[in-house]
Amino acid sequence: MRKRYVKYLLCILAVFCAAAFMGCGTKTVGDSEVVMEIAGQPVVKAEYQMIVDSCQAKIKQQYDTDTVNSKDFWNTGEPGERPLDKAMQLAREALVSNKTVAQLAEEKGIAAELDYLSLAEQQEGENARREGAEASGGTLYGITAFGIREYYDYAYTQAEHELIEILKGEQDISDEELQTIYEENQQEYTSDVSVDMLVAEMAADVGDEQAAHVAEDLKEHTDLPYLAEKYPTVNFYELTMSSLNMQEGKSGAYMQRWLTASAMQQGEVCEPFAIGENLMVMRCLKRSEQAVQPFEEVKGLLKDSVQSSLAYEEIEARQKEAEIELKISQEQLEAIALEALQSAS
């Protein structure tokens, strides 16, 4: 009897201890409380849970449906290999990436408050502004309201873009260095097809008949002043396109121009074709295959590419050096992560 009583009492105590542990893990940690610092930047509970929650889909893809739907899915497996551990590792990597950007942005004087609590305030203010603009009939671009995750990602993306531009500007690359890189990687600057084109572009309302007349003239004439004088409503210009630089425009609106030009031979004039709201006729002035783009033509793009690579390397180096300091116990952090994952399941 006494042994059974003691055993019963121990079970009750175990239940209370478990409840106390869970309480210490989550309920006593407020949403705005700092749970860790990464690269000297604070991470609050609400932020940590938001990032952990965003890792769910990627983790669940690694398991079959029955396992994912099991009662204690997140704690399945050996310590360090549980889905919970994997989600926390992905969250850690994402936070290290973000907080390194925040640290460098601060060092470079970028005026952006990137801590979670400040971003939450900014989100509320931005949403209020958008709501007011919509109510008053003002012009509103993009979505009508940001969720906190959307605004968080937006703020960090903007800060990283600004940071990259600053870091690129700090990279001094000489023409001699660029020339060496160009010569060592010349195959990357060799186009399968390169064409020099004489292009006639006109509004569609000019009509098919005039477009046909322009095409006939292009077979005999390549003198821009002569053509411009004869057809004042047509825009004549010369353009070099290649498989490395198709000149299709940011929106891709001029892709058809490249597709048509790349199939043409020297001296050939194409039939008029529609491109957006315009009509276009082209004559191929020169066609080359396996053409190496001259250094002077690619120098600007090459320099930008090298500077971008060096800027990202600097950020990655900082990420590897980033120190993580927990402000709560590891057990509490696991309980917080588990709370986020289970509440969203």
C-alpha cells in the first residue's frame, strides 16, 4: 500500500515537473523578449518563432505523409536528427544571414532599423498609410497591407540590396585585373551567334503597306539619314545583338526582335512583324558565329560581376564569424520552437 502511494506520488510529481518545464520554455518568455543575439543583433521570441514556422514545409518534404501526420512528429528520431532539430538549424542559418546583413548595414551607415520590434512598428505605420490612401481614393502600388513576415522580408531585401551596392563601391578593380579575368574566361564571352542589325521600328497604325515599302527600301539602302528623311514616322537604328546580350529589354518585350534577327543571314531583310504595339522590319548587316565579344564591350558588366562576387564573399565571411549568444536556456529555445511548429500544424 505504502509503495503504491509513493509510486502514485512520484507520477504526480513527474506530471507537475513536465508542466513546469513547458511553462518555463514558453509561457514565461514574452513575445518581445530577446532569446538570443546573433552578430550583436537581438532576436526576440516572436521573430524566432516566425522564422522557425517558415521552415516547416522544407522539413516536412523530407518525410512520408504517415510520419508527418504522426502524433509526435517533431520529436521523432535521435537527438540532433529530429525534425525539430532540423527546423531549428534552418532557422539558425536564416537568422545568421539576416543579422549579418543588419550588422553590416549598421556599420556602413545604412539608415534602416532592422530589429523585429522596430519592423513591427514600421509595418503597422505602413499599413495605416496604405489604408488611408485607399480610403481617400489615392494611388496605391502593390498590396494593400503587409503581413509581418512580408514586411520583414521586404525590409531585409532592401537593406541587403543597398549594402551590396556600398560593398561593390569599396572594391577597386583595375582594368589590368579585369583584362586578366577576361582572358582567363574568354569562353564565357564567346557568343554562339552575333548579328549587327539595321532596324526600322514604327507604330502599328502606320500600316502594313508602309511597313512593306520600308522593307523594300532596306534591301537597297542602309544609309540612316536617307531612310529617316524618306520615312519621318519610322525610327531607324543600328543594333548589335548576341546570344550573350539579346537586348530583349527588362520586360522581355523585345525578345522577338532577337529571335528573328538570330535566324537571319548577312544582307537578308525580314518581313514586317509585330512587336508589342509596333511593327518592325530589319536588315542583317553582319552575322558572326562563335564570336568573342571585345573586352571593351564587356568590361562594364565584368567589373560589376566581379564587384558583386566580392561583396557577397564579404557577407559570407561575416556569416561564418557571426557569434550566437543564447539569452535563455537551450531547453527553453527548443520548447519555443516546438510551440511555433505545433501551433501552425
